[in-house]
Amino acid sequence: MAKHSHCFVETFNGLVGYGLDRQTDEDTVQIYLQKFSDDHLMKTILKRMSDDDLTEIFEVTSKMLKKYLTEPEYHQLFLKEKE
């Protein structure tokens, strides 16, 4: 069984757009992130990104993980470690 899932992008049929309201913003960010992390897209885009682009994505992602997850949540939800 796969450890990672991207079910939301596969089943969501609401509005995708940013700036209307908080729920639509959250849904849109989730859609964008799940679509962005698609293996085929990543294979294409990563080779084209500059070192600065890679650093920026890594730093923003790391910042969000540190800011919004506790240490146990980081291990459980991001690293997918078993308790």
C-alpha cells in the first residue's frame, strides 16, 4: 500500500481560484500542490529549474513544515514514520 496519497485532486469538483474566500483558497492551494507534485510534472520541471528556484521551493516547504507541524506530526504526517 502506498504511503502517500493525492486523493483530493482526483475527486474535487469545486471552484479552483484564489482570493474568493478562505475555503476556496485552501482547496485551490491543495489542488495546486497535488498537481505540482505529480511525478511526471516533477520529472519535467525539476531539470529546468535553476538552483535558486530549487532552493526557494525547499526553503518555503521546510518553513511551512516547521511552522505548522509539531515534531511528532512532522514524523508521522510528512516522514510517514510509524509510531
